[in-house]
Amino acid sequence: MTTMISLSEAIRKTLEMTSRLPVESVPLSEASGRILAEEVATDIDMPPFDKSSMDGFALRAHDCAKLPATLEVAGQIPAGTYPDFQISKGQAAGIMTGAPMPDGADSVQQVEKTQSPTPTSVSILEPVRPGQNVARRGEIMTTGQRVLASGVRISAAVVGLLATVGKYQVQVYRRPTVAILVTGDELVGVDEIPGPGQIRNSNGYALCAQVLAAGAIAETMGVAADERDELREKIRIGLECDVLILSGGVSMGEYDFVAEALTELGTNIHYNKVRVKPGKPTVFGHRGDTLVFGLPGNPVSASTIFELIARPALRKMMGFAQFQNLQVEAVLDGEFVSKTNRAYFHPAHTCFRDGAYHTTPLQTTGSADIWAFARSNSYVIAPPEQDYFEVSQKVGVLFHGDSHPANCEEGSPA
Ligand code: AMP
Ligand code: MG
């Protein structure tokens, strides 16, 4: 049975079959990059006490009405201590950034605007407003206040906030385990010199890198020969993971047994051809809670279908609200022709310059051209109905999931 569907239909069907994974609890030190699965409230006021935001002198602003004002230094307050004295009229206390304000003082003058004629006196040289350079208790957040909603991505800044509010154990969505099984009798290890008719297994490594960059857990299963029994046995093991990603063996060749083996093992196949270039032979199915992606063997096709279809599914499983890679409009820095009536994703280099995205379609020999692909950080998108694109016109661009779109300076391979 052959079911050729459009790319958008393939993405829709895939996401429809994809569920967010259950919640798990992880230590804060491992929460970075995950999606928060609980609301978080603060258990303390922040700041927890009125504190100085400068190194200087805590004083009563009214005492500095006439300048210079010479005040008696009643003591010193380093950060991490709590003052056991108070400031009366005509007095000041040396205070460090982050240290608690002494009772009686209402403001801080920074040390640069003072002089200390003796160790026990200070001259204030510039006026001070009441409250100046003092951070009030609870001005950022107060005990019990909700500071994070469920569904937030835990960035480094969010990690800092979670630490501040004492959240050392965090509820997040589970990350999928992703088995990666590449197929092909011609494949040899990357540490080998390919013999006649052989090539190195690059997909196993590239797909592993993509799975990791997506934030999922990669379980590489090595190479399966183009042989029914071996393939079936390895697929049986791979189906134990949340996701099984295969590469190769999904076209119409004599030795393309992947779909057959999947079906024998009870996998429900939802489509096996997508109207997209590269990557027409693409299998998607599920068995129980496990999703299966059979990607084409050509390296650029395999990585591209991963970006277009598999990565969005992984993101949905991990609780992300946004599943797709970043897509923008860009100015085309070179003419571009699409000779296919499938949706065409052509490797391109895109960067942000002079207030707009600019994209350069890269010269490539096709979907085996891993060198051109490695120079790209994105794709120019040619819709099926359009074949010619002029220089300077606007085109759609889809970024690779692990590229940083703003960085024009990033080195690219020779
Ligand atoms: P297939 O989809 O199995 O017909 O393979 C299509 C092309 O991709 C063939 O030229 C394969 O040699 C190549 N290929 C398949 N698997 C890999 C892999 N793991 N690494 C690099 N190239 C591959
Ligand atoms: Mg093959």
C-alpha cells in the first residue's frame, strides 16, 4: 500500500499521533532546557529584608539637608551579617552591597560620594533622597506569589529564579528515549576506510546529534544489515524506546525491508511517502505508545525529514508549546530554481543583516551532498506550485533546529 501525502498533512498526522510524555521530578541542576510541569510560587520575600544596593553609608536622608554633612560612624555592616545597633540622628553605618539596613536609617549614600576624615566619622558630599539605594523587602516578589507558570521552558535565567525560590527538585515533562537504527549492507564504521562499494555510516552520528540537540535521549543501535531477520530483531529492540528512528531501506529497492519488518512487528503505518524534496520515501507509524520514523538513507534527506517531521514530534512529547523550527521571511541573495512539484527544502545560509534576514541558496549536487549541507544553517522553502525565484525577492526560510539565526559571523566549513 502506498500513501503519498503532502508535507503539512504528514506533520499534522504525526503530531496527532504524538502525546506529551508524563511528568517526572528532576534535581534543579538537571532541569536546564526542560519544560516546567508545575506552577511555582516563592517561599520567601525577595529581597528577604530591606537591603543596600550600594557599598556606602546607611543614614537618615534628612541629616544630609545641609552639605557637606559630617556624621558619626556607628558601626560596619558586611553582607551576610545582621546589624544589632540602630542609627540615630547624626549617625551613619558603613554598609556593603546586599547587607541589611540598620533600623533608623532610610537611605544609603554610595562610598564614592563621601569622604572619611577619621575612622569614626564620614562626610556626605551629595544629597540623598529617602529610600535611595535601598531595595525594599518583597519589592521583587512576596511569599506565596506565583512566579512561574507550567509550560515555561527552563532557560538559564529560569534556573536562577528556581534556585532563588528554593525549588531544588523540579517537576518537568519526561524526555523521550530515541533509538537510532541505521540500515544498509554498504555501511562501515567511521573509523574504517570504506572498501569497494562501501561508505561510512554518517547518518547514525548526524541523527544522534539532532536528537541530542532537540533535547531528547539518544540510544544508538548501530547498523542493521539489509537482511530481514536481523532487521526485525533490531527493530524489535528499538520499539522498546519511546521513539524509533531508522534510516535507509524505505524506498522501492530490492533490499528495502524496513516497512515490511515494521508491519510484521505490529507497527501501524500511517504514511510511507511524502510530497517533499528531499525525502519522498518517509515512513511514519506507531506501535502502542512508540512512534516510528523510517527516514530515507541519503544523509541530507534523513536529516531534513528529521527537522521537518521528527523534531516537532519530539518537542511535543517534551511539553514544548512551539513544535516547529523557526521560520522567517528572507531576502533572496541569488536566484533560485525549483525543478520539482514537491515542496522543496534547499540548503541555504541565512543571517540577519541591515534589519532583515538574507538567505543564500547553496550549490549542492543533491541529497547526498553532506558538505553543502554542513555549510547550511537553514533551508529556502519552495512551495510545490512555484519554480522560479528572482534575486532580492522574499522567500520563506526554515532554520535548522540547532542553528542560531542571528549569527552571521559563525564560521562555515570550507
Ligand atoms: P537507501 O535509502 O537505503 O536506499 O539509501 C539511500 C542512499 O543513502 C544510499 O546511497 C546509501 O548508501 C546512503 N545511506 C544509507 N544509509 C546511510 C548512512 N547511515 N550514512 C550515510 N549514507 C547512507
Ligand atoms: Mg539501503
